[in-house]
Amino acid sequence: MKLCRVVGFATSSIKAKGLANHKLLVLKDIDDTGNATGEAFLAVDTIGAGLSEVVAVTTGVPACHVLSDPQAPVDAAVIAILDSVSINKKEIHNQLKEA
Amino acid sequence: MKLCRVVGFATSSIKAKGLANHKLLVLKDIDDTGNATGEAFLAVDTIGAGLSEVVAVTTGVPACHVLSDPQAPVDAAVIAILDSVSINKKEIHNQLKEA
Amino acid sequence: MKLCRVVGFATSSIKAKGLANHKLLVLKDIDDTGNATGEAFLAVDTIGAGLSEVVAVTTGVPACHVLSDPQAPVDAAVIAILDSVSINKKEIHNQLKEA
Amino acid sequence: MKLCRVVGFATSSIKAKGLANHKLLVLKDIDDTGNATGEAFLAVDTIGAGLSEVVAVTTGVPACHVLSDPQAPVDAAVIAILDSVSINKKEIHNQLKEA
Amino acid sequence: MKLCRVVGFATSSIKAKGLANHKLLVLKDIDDTGNATGEAFLAVDTIGAGLSEVVAVTTGVPACHVLSDPQAPVDAAVIAILDSVSINKKEIHNQLKEA
């Protein structure tokens, strides 16, 4: 799963049927200090993640496992809001929340 | 899902059966300011996206979920035309449409 | 789908059963001017693509959809020979064929 | 499979149902000398890998094959703790454990 | 499929059940001159590839198609030992074997 930070939101009126009722989050991967980095991408959210939170994102077919309609055309889903993340014994999550 | 801009079109006479009746869009990912970036790739379009629009693209097996023939050899599909996209509280979609 | 140019061929005597009868093309992605770029990779060809042609390549499980044996261990297949490809209103395919 | 080193852990209270009871490891790919490199990511652990160990990580749908619930929204799983890894006839695993 | 060179081996005592009886090869992609390049990764071998041989590697779910147990947690498999590989009309395989 990708280690990501929520950096924004997207809305759409014209979309495939399976996307109705799904909130689209804009996310970026985080680096070792917890900063958002690289290209933004989209994932559906079924657990209520908010702006700037650090989350786990599952990609590919397993992302469909959290949807009420597993045939929705979705390849990325937020599956966890992370309470803590340590990299090389440094806690990066809370440190970043304060930033 | 990838955040992309439609940058062109492709046509083909000699193709696999499952591709008949599918429009092929040429797309690129967008950066934080909404500019197309990186390598172009192809996706099928089932919702009528036009040149320069910002769209969501699903990749892999879930892309087949929007096709009438789920056994078509397709690994990318446009699933939404995006009305708005915010990254770090800056709205990038409309800004880019004017560009 | 990836936008690729056929840059060569590969042959193999010792291979998995499902690969028998499949021609292996060597391909590279193309850049905006149609030049082959990046690392070469392999795909099976079921439509008769020739050296230097610009083609569409499907990856992952959907590549198996064009095979007579969908259980073949194949993760990339040429699914279309492209007649034309436009990127930012410039036609790149024919231009490149003359090169 | 990816060649990775365990660099940390992550915890989550708010998460998709299928994730309950799964330990989340933070991992990085290793370079030829066995140092962790690149962006950190998450995988579930079903075999008891510890901090700084070199492991094999399977990604995508096959990662679900090691789970008691194959419908869990998981796209990466540690599938082996590696006793030895040689690259170009140099043993990198033990050398790195001493580092 | 990836064009790779076998650069080493890995062994494991503690591993997922589905991995028993599978030899783990360490591989790298090759560049246009056939040199191993980039990050090393692991694949199972069912055809007897040896050190320094140029091979084709299938990734993702199709890699499971060559396994006796298709539910093994495997995302990469060597599916062919390549006799010849040409890129831009230069034969790279044998040239590299002499190197």
C-alpha cells in the first residue's frame, strides 16, 4: 500500500456509473519526513479521511474490495487513516501534523 | 486513478476485436499547476471527454469494468470528466482551462 | 495502453508452455516526437505488427484477453497498429515513419 | 517480488474491515549493497518479519493469496524473510545485517 | 514482459506456504547493450534459468499462470530463456554472453 497524504479533492458531474456516491480524494505519496511528494493522483474514500491526513492507499483490483459495488471502475482506495508511522525509528506522522 | 489531461487522439484500422467501437484518447498526467507532463499514453473513452479536458483515468483490470465487453484487451479508461480539482487548496482545473 | 514503437524481436527455445506459437516483439515507449525512448520490453503480437511501427500495447491481465489461451503467462500484448496519433494537435505517427 | 528491508511500522484505528488483525510494516526497496532506498510503502506481514530484516514482498492481487480473507483490500504482503541474497556473486544480506 | 538478466539467487527458510519448492532468482532489467541496470528484484523460476542468462519475466497475476499452485503469492516468474534479442537491428544477447 502507498503511504500518502490527502492534498485535496476532486468533483465530477460526468462520470461512469460505478463512481456515483464515491468521494474522490487527491493524494500524494509522502517522503521520509512526511512531506507530500511527486504527482497527485485520485482515490476513493470510504472511511472519512480529511485534508492533510496521512493514509494508506491500496491500488489495483484489491481497491475494489472495499466498495459496495466491486465492479466499479476504481483502481485506488483509501483503506486506513494512520495513527502513527515510523521510518528508521523516527515518528513522522505527528511531526507532520504540526507542520 | 490518474489525474490526466486529454492531449490528442489515436486511430487504428488493424486492431484486436475487443477494441472495435472504442475511441482511443491520448493522455498525459498533470502536474500541480495542471500542465500535461510525462509520457503520453492511451485510454478508451466511454463518457465523451474532449481535447484539453482534465479527467480521471482508471488503469488495469478495473478499466474493463466500464466496457460493454469486459473481456476487451483494455488497461486504461477515462471514467470521469472532472469539474474541479484542488491541490493544497489551489483550484487547478478552471485555471488551466483558461490557459 | 502504452504508446510504443516496435524496435526488435526476441526468440526462445526454452519457455513456458503457454508461450508456444506467440511471436515476441521488443518494444519501447515513444516520446512526443515519436522516438523510441526508455527501456525495451517484450509483448506478444497477435495482429502482425512490423519493425518500427507505432502500436498500442495493453499490459497486465487484460493482455491475456487477446490470447487463445487466457492462462498463458503473458503480461503485455500488442492490440492495435496505429494509423495516426496526435499529441497537442501535431501528428506524430506519419512523421516518424518517414524518419 | 520486491527485495525490501523493513524500516518501520504503522498503526491505524480507522481502517477498512479487511485490515483488522493485520500488522502493517513500512518497507523500502534495497540497492545492490542492501541499503534501503527510495520511497517507503506499506505491506501486511503474516510471517513475523522484524525491523531491518531483508524480505520479499509480493504486490497486487497475488498479495491477497496469503491472507485468511482474500477479499481484504491489500496490495502488498511480506512473503519471505530472506536468509541470503546474492547480486553479482556478492552476498548482500549478512553484510547489511552487521551494518 | 520484462527483458532481464539473472544476477543472483535468494534463499529463505521462513516463507509463505505457496513458495515452497520455488527457486528464487534475483534479476535486473537490461539496457540496450544488454547490461543489467536498475534495482534488483525477485522472480520464481520454473524453467531452469542460470546466472547471467537473458530471460523474459512476466509480472502480476499472469505470473501465477506458470505455477502448479496458482494461489501462490507470486507476482513475477521467469517464462523464457531468450536465444536472441535484437534492438534496432543489433543483436544484444550473444554479445553480452561473451562480456
